[in-house]
Amino acid sequence: MARLIRWRCWAVGAAIVGLLLPSGCGDSIKVYPVRGKVTFEGKPLVGGGSIALVPIGTQRGKTAGGEIGPDGSFELMTHKPGDGSMTGEFRVVVIQQGDKEPSISQDGEKAKKVISTVAKEDRIPAIYSDHYKTPLTATVEAKSVNELNIDLKRSATGATGEDFGPKRSGGA
């Protein structure tokens, strides 16, 4: 059941991002492997979640996304698991899986409440899940493996991400 919920979280996040972005002829665009780790205040992201790279500007193509595992690790996919992302500059969106669906209610019973699985002090700031406002950026290059390690902070202005492309001043 937990695997289904994690998959559903990733699928919903990817669907939202996919609906909000115009897609191009992504199948003809070459992709490059992207993997890494997401931490919050130096520790693996509690509850796991999903990560997506949202193109900055007018770049066309499919958005890459992936599931964040219990240890914080992820591997992005565009067309098939592990294939990676197209090259370019991206906003990085992180959605934390912090709730669990309740058990099914019987007909006539009051609906059960969603169960929170992540303590308040372990929840990441909502700005990281906003594809317009996230302070995180990354660059994917045409190379054999792009490594992205992100340490999220309680103060979103203190967010840090180790870009795997050229360093830019003023970036996260």
C-alpha cells in the first residue's frame, strides 16, 4: 500500500507539472542521466516524495521527474525509468509525501481523516513545491551522468543546491 501511495504521489505531481507546461516533441530530444540526493537540514527527506525539473524560459520538451526514496536518493526519467532529462536550465520542484490515505469508510460512515506521516518539524517549506517560486535551479549538461544533490532548508531563502552544470551567480 505504501508503494502505491508513493507512486500515486509521484504520478499526481508529474501530472500537475505536465498539465501546467507546454510540451513539445520530447521524443526527438536527447536526454542524459540525472541522479542525486535530496536532504532537509542535512538529513534524508522524511517520507520521501517526488522531484521534477521544470524548464526555464521557452525551452520545449518533456519535463523530467522521479521518486525520492527513503534515503533521499532519486533518478530522473523522461521517457523510461532512469533515462534522465533533456539539457538546459531548470527550476527544481520537490514535493514531499507527508500524508497517508485513510482506510476506506463503509457506506454511511463519516469519511476518515488523512493521516499525517511526517512531523511538523520535518516538513519542508511549501515554496519548494511551487514550480514558479521554488528557489532551486539546476543545469543539465550533455554528459554521461549529471549529479544533483540538494539540501533543503527551513528558511527557503537559505536553500542550497549543488548545480551539476556551470555555476551561476545568484543561483541556489
